[in-house]
Amino acid sequence: MNQCRLVYKSRASSEFFDVKDLKKLAETAAKNNSRQHITGMLALSGDSFLQVLEGPIEPVNALYNRISQDKRHCQVKIISYDLIEKQLFKRWFMQALNFEELSPSHRLMFSEKYADIDRKGVLIPMNPIVAQSILLDAYYLAGHTSD
């Protein structure tokens, strides 16, 4: 089966709901994604999203097209799109992480490694290597390892 990994960033628009609903959104997405064999993670830093979607090419492309039209996002930009042999986030159909909800020591680690000087948070970059590094650090922080 041909699979891909799509990483994108976006900003929360004025249509965005309260950040408390982020986990509920991830739970709903996980149920929907499991039917399509899509895995991934959604991270929130301030008003910036960083998301990775992995799975069969057509379902991932269709999901990204729906996301890019979602009024809760604006400035949606693809950071990377690669054909893959193995899903890195395969244990999560969708997981959400709000960097502001991390423990102080974990927030410090992320802010030192991926600092956004102006906002003192995690910078969501356009560099695909750094973006995937952020997502993988968050994945490992949650106690998961890729097989």
C-alpha cells in the first residue's frame, strides 16, 4: 500500500474553539482516522498548529483538503509531503498536545530547543526536519517509541 506523511502548519482563526476542546477534537479525529488507517498528531503552540498525518495517500490527501478548508484554520501551509514505508506515529490515530499544558520542565526543554524569541513558546517552523523533530520529541515525551 502506498503511504505518505504530510506535515503542515496553520494558525487558529477567530472561528477556533476554546483550547479545552482540543482533546475532544483529537478523540473525534481518531475515530474517523482509524477507519481510513490514518495516524498522526496535532500540536498547538499559542495560536499555531503543527500536524502530521500518515497513511494511505488518497485518504491523507482528502483529509488534508478538508482541513485546509476548515474555518478554524487560516494560513495553512504544507511543510513536507513524503512517500513513506513506515508510519512513525502508528500507535496514534490522532493525538493532541498543547505545549502550554506541559509540565514546566518539559515546556522549558521545548522552549530552549525550539524557542520563539518573541512569544517565548515553541516556534512552528517551515523547516521539515525541525518540524518533524518537534513532533517526534512530543511523541517520545508521551512515552511512545516508533517501531
